[in-house]
Amino acid sequence: MKGGLVKSSQNAETMTQPIAHLANEGILIIPGGKGTRKLVKDSEWIKKLKHLSLSAPNVLTICTGDALLAKIELLNDKKATSNKRAFDWVKSVNKSVFWQEKARWVVSGKYYTSSGVSAGIDIALGFVADQHGRKTAEKIAFDIEYVWNDDPNNDLFIS
């Protein structure tokens, strides 16, 4: 809520901003991982996430972070996707979502949901393309030496 340095279970560090920054131009990013299975049952945390998600102009989820957005029912009657290795669990969290199994990422209004971790990079570039143009997204992909899967329907990880 206050912002600051956050570490993942792999010790990757991310500098976050205070929640107040979301009000006008912020992007709420909901990452996934093993912790989502615990958080999806934490009603107090879910309540805070719903408030944040409703007020954020843009919400991007990565991997099983999609389950958290589904839990707060903001994906009801919308298309969404998630990590294929946890797809059955994510679908069980909310059956009112139109889960898209063969999708790298899905855009439903201000909500962007993505498949696995690397799809998080693809969705971020897709978001940049939507907000600032394709050339900007392509330049970022080139600068970080990343081969962008720019087709949200080209999901090689589905059987």
C-alpha cells in the first residue's frame, strides 16, 4: 500500500509505487505464483484488491494472478486466460469467466490477462502497443533483445 521494494520468492526485486499513484494513470500489475493459492482464500486481501482493481485505470495480470482477478468477480462474463500448467485450478476459482485456453493473452476492456511468466512480457508489450503504438513496443522488444510473440492467439504451450 505504501510502495517500496518488493522481493519475489526467487529474490527478484521490484520497486513499487504507493497505491495513491493508481488513481489517474497507474497500472495495477497482479503477478501470479504459488502465493496466489493462499491469497485467493484471504477475504481481507481480496477485498483490498477489488478496490484497487476497480479504481486502477489499467489492470494487467500475469500467470495465476488471473485467479485473483477472477476471484473478485471483475472478469465475470469476460474473456480471460491463465497459465496452462494451473489452468484447471484457475478455472475452478470462478466459472463465470469465459476462459480462453488457447491464448497467450486476452484483453477485455481495461483488464489484460496473460498465460505463463514469459507471456507477461508479451502482454506488457501488447499493452504498450495499445497505449503508445506498435513501433514503440517493437523498439522496446528490440532494445531488450526479446522476440515478442505479438499474436495473442499464438499460444505454443497448449496441447
